[in-house]
Amino acid sequence: MPAAGNDGIGMELEELETRARASRDRLLDALGLANGLDLLDRFLKDAPGPGRLDSYKVFTPAAGELVALARAKAGESGASAFLRAAILHGLADSAGGARMARLPPRVHRQQLAQFRRILAADDAAAPWLRLDHDLFHKEFGIATLRLYVAGARLVDPRCGVPRSLLARGTPLDWLRCAAAIATIGGFRPYFQIHTHQFMLEHFNEEGSNECYRCCAELYALHPEVLGMFGSSWFYDPALATVSPRLAYLREVPTGAGAQLLYVATGGEANANALSKSPTRRSLHEAGRYVPRNYMLIWGRRRQQAWARSQPAFSPQAG
């Protein structure tokens, strides 16, 4: 197995595949779905696969109809169990598949670690097991390799920078956006990075740097991708004084050629920036801090140049 590099990893993948199939089969037996495997095969087929331009959040109406069949058979708990079985079915296929073997070594190791976590958290009644829930989208994305595991983040390789960004903020913001896009080479395709609630133990400076190193390796697998971007309140330059411990999220990439583009003020930025920090809430209530979302965008060449300067970087990333 090329990506794994040794027989021990290959044996573990076989074990994970076996465990995933066994857990999946127990759920199907409990649901009483005689054609359960056929339904799961159809579900995976109806979820957009790699290479499609759809977001990892997109599922076809046909996928929803399959969940509805499980709901009709066993109620809401049956629908949740079916979606848990879909995650396990996807994980088993991925563990035994060629796409897993082609992953760059660093990403392969981290994908494997999240497979272990998913199998250990055998909760078929979790409230997020819904087709419209972000946590399900991300867990299913990890299991099926729709999303790559990269340090503190997940990477979606099928994304583009929204053109609406050219009309946000001030005329100077518009010029900055246009210049950034022109320098990098276009609006798509890009890697988009996402945080995940079940991986927050890695959300620190080293976890973020590992994400960037993973992206640098993933360009070899996706040579068409122009760069990486992420959008969040924590790229706001105001955090240098408001929450200096988070400044690395902006400073490390921008110090290596990434650019910041204005996205929006308030709204979602308020909800996310103020929910868990009494300090930021107090500053906001005092009128001394207004959360803003910014997009961090990092062109492929500059990100790879940064990664090559890192001692842990693999030369296979190119």
C-alpha cells in the first residue's frame, strides 16, 4: 500500500474495514432492512463523489428519499441509525479502497486516526445524525474521503472563491480581492479549510501549521487546485489586540504570502466570535470590538514555498 508505507498500516486498515462492516451490519439487522446494503450502496452513489463541484454538504433528493425509507420503517431513531450505517459503510469502502492508498503519507496517517475515532464513537442515536446537520456532513465526508483530514482542519478540494467578494466592503477591498484573484490565477478550484467540533483538541498553532503542510502535500493529488482559502472571524486583524493568543491563525499564513480579504461585519461573525469568550463579549458590549469575517487566501506556490521551509515537510508534496 503506497501511502501507508508498511504492512502494519495495511493490516490496521483491514481491521478497521472489518470492524466498520460488522458495526454497519448490526445496525441494519436492528433496523430490519432486508435490502439494507443495497440502500446504503445507493446512498453512497447518490452523495456527490470526488471530482464533483458540489460542496461536501450537498446530497441529492434521492439520498433524502433513502433516509425517508428508514424513517418509515423505524421512526426518527431508524433514520439516525441508517445515517450512522452510511458513515460506517463509507468508511469500510474507503479503508479498503485505492483512493486511501493514494493519499500523501501525512494525510493518510491523519485520515486513519479519524477513522479510529469514528469507529470508537459508536452512537447511532446522536442528535446530529440528520441529513441537514453540519456534523453529519463532516463525519460522512471524512469516512468517504469527500473531505481530507489535515491537522486542525478538514480540507474540501472542490471549492471556489465566491465572485460576490468583489463587491464587499470598500472600493479598496474590491481592489485587494481582484488583485489577489488575478495573482493566484482565478476563482476556482481551491482547497477550502473547515474546523470540526470533533477535532478541536488539535486546534492550536501546530495543528494549523500541520493543516498547511497537508495542503502542500495534497497539491500533488490535485494539481488543478490554485490555492487554499478559509473564511472566519478568527482571521480578523482586530484579534491581535482582542485575542492575541489566536493571532497565529492570521500571522503565520500572511507572513508567508497569504492575503486577507474582507467578507462581512456582524451576523455570523458575531455569533461565532462572541459565543465562548467573555472577554470578546465584554469588549463588544462596550463598543470596543465589532466581529468581522475575513477570508484568508493563500496561493499554491507561496504555500508550497512556506511548507518547504518547514522541517517536517515531505518532499513528495512537490
